[in-house]
Amino acid sequence: MSTWTYSLKFSLRSLARELVRNVWGRTFVYPALAANERSPEALARYAQRRARKIGVALDADPTTLARLAPGRELLTKADVRQHPERLVRPRGPGSWIRTTIKTSGTSGSPLTIVQSIGNLVREEGFVYRQLRWIGYRHGQRRAWIRGDIVCADHPRDGVYWCRDWVGNMLMMSSYHLSNDTIGRYIDALEAFDPVVIHAYPSSIAALAAWLNAAGRTYRGRALLGVMTSSETLEPAVRAAVEKAFGTRVYDWYGQAERVAAIGTCERGSYHVLTDYSGVALLDAQDGGGACELVGTTLNNAAMPLQHYRTGDTVLVHDAHDMHGAGEPCACGRVFPTVKAIVGRQEKIVTLPDGRMVARLDRIFQGHDRHLVEGQVLYRGNAEFVLRVVVAEGFTDADAQALVDKFLLRVPGVQVRVERVAAIPRGPNGKFEFIAIADGAAARAGAPAAAGGR
């Protein structure tokens, strides 16, 4: 497809989203959310009202985070995978129209979540509030460097982006970043001059490393913030991006199950959005102030997950603080805060041609019926192995579909599927989603940077 065709595709998609959810989220959901920010009373009333509407119970006042006792029965990813029908409610007011979310899960285990259309609308309201914290106003320019396929495998004109005219966004490929192309990405960003850049941490880190190695800073004048999500934001990456782009990084945490959300304010604090969901903390096995997030939806009437273990951890301000709220933030917002999001940390693979590959979880999305879990193994020399633990019914056609999906995002490499009985776990009980074979480790890690333009 040509650049124009990709632009038309994303513009039409953006128009559909605007009509179905976005305009309603901004118009009807966001004003109530804005009223919750600085009033404990308004926040409490709102959360309790949503809990009654969805039919769930909250564990704590919304200005605090409940600490769960060990041994309490909780909902797990395995429960959702094995018996999703037990969690889906009959259609009723507020949940007649439904759709599904497909995710790879925190450790490569696919899930399918049923959600009401109201959940989609409300999600937009929360994301818009985060954008307002950055200073963005609807209609302003934004750039997008995430997992979307926005150009041909090898565009002849060297243009690795397209325009979403309806959303006023520059859609940039995260699959073509290399030392040879990053200069053109920077030129395109500066010419478009967005107010907000949405990016994977690994993608924006590559741009920042290039700028810092070149001894220069981003020259766009309108940029108010970089909004990262979907990967763990390391402190070193945050510092490098803020130095290169001259603005604050606003990190956003969420998950496809929609049971917890954390947003960043202009002071840099991580606020747990307790009007998004009821959030509780479960002490992690290794202690040290780390707690797993346990969430209860306040938005999804179709499949209301309650006391759901996300598998993601945060660092709390005081391991002995039974309320888990942290110190009041200087921004004045009343949501409880955490020190940092641990979440999932992924490796970045640098291919022989300089391309930087990360965030490959979409490969396994949509295969939850016959795929238990999957891992991407890099063997070096542009050779990948998709390790899969499969259930009955997984066919050669399913394996080929995984290969085709991989090559769509990472063209020009060798890839095959290997069925295994189990994927080895680390000391924390999880496995690395992107693994590096012995002898290929030199090509994994932080993005390299080249000076000059």
C-alpha cells in the first residue's frame, strides 16, 4: 500500500472511533473525572456509585489502597483462561453492545476479555484526562510511535510514517527504527511539531539515544510531553528522553483486563486512579516494598473482574504503610500514589541491519483457544524461534499464522515455530517474553546510537 492508502486507512479508523467512543468519553465521562481529582468527597461518591452500578464491592476508601491479607482467594489469569463463561454476565442495560479485547497477557499467555461498549467509552475519558494533565487539548497535533503497521515493509521513498487526518496524528512505525533511519524520524517529528508524542519506551529511547549521542536536542516548539505506555519505563530511559526532548515523560499504566490504571502528573508522581477501579495491594514474595496490583473493575458491566491479580507489581512509598496512599502530591490531586511501576521488562534486540526490535507480544494475540503461552527466542543473525506451549487443537495452520504475523512486523528475518512442553521460569516464577540465546547476547539490550545527521 502507498503512504496515502495507509493514511486513509488510519483516518477512517479514527473517524469510527471518534463517533463510537471518543466524543462520548470526552463529553460525558471526562467532566465527572475532572471533578474527582482534588476532592476526596467527590472521589468517594463517584467510586461508590460506580461500584453499585457494576455490582462489585470496594475494599478501601478511594484515597487509599487496601492491603490484602496473604491467603485470600483471588481471581487469576488462569481462571479467566479456563472458565471465561463464568465471568461474563448476561446482556442487560449498559452491556447490550459488546466487543472483545485480545491480549498476550503479562507473560505471553493470551487472554480474551469481553467488554461493554460503555467500557470503551469510559476508557477514552480516562486517557483524555491523562492527556489534559499533560496540557493537551482536543484537536492538537500528536505523534504515535507504537505497534501499528503504518507503512510498507521496505518503502521506496524512505517514509516510515503516515497521517491520520481525522485524529491529527503522525503515525510512525516502531518496526523500522535503526541508526540509519532515526535522523529521518527526528526530521519528520520536528516538521510536524506535535504537542504530545505517544510511544513505547523502547521506541522513544532509540530516538533519545540518537539525539543525545549527536549532542543536540529536539527542535520542535510545541511539545508539552511524551506519553509512554505498554512497557516498563526505566529511570535511565526517562532521564535520557527528558534531556533529549526537553520535556517531561508522562508514563501511563494499564492492561487489557482494565482493572487498574496509573497516570503521571506534571510533578512526576504516579497516581493510582481509584475512580477507574478498586485497587488493592498484595505483598510480593520478595518484599522490599514491592506489591502486586489487584484490581476490581468499575467500568466493564459485561465481564466485571473482581479482585483480579494483574501479575504486575509496584513499589510503594512505605512497606509498613497499611493505607498504601503515599505522601500527598504537590499537584494537589487526591489519588493515592506509588513510587514506581515495575511491571514487565523486555529486552530489545538489535538486528544485523540495525533495526531495533521490541514489544512483540502482539504475535500471540488472538490465539488463546489453542495456545497456552509463547516466548520469542532470538538466536542471532536475524533468526527467531517462537516457542509455544499448545493445547489440543493447535494445527500447522495456526503455527503458520504465527510466522506470518511475525514477518508482517519484522520482515526479512528467519522465523520458525517450536512446540515445547514448558517454558523455563526464573526465580520469580515468570519467564522472559523475549529471550536471547547464548552467543547472541551481544545484540540485545539498550538501543545503540550514532552521532550526526
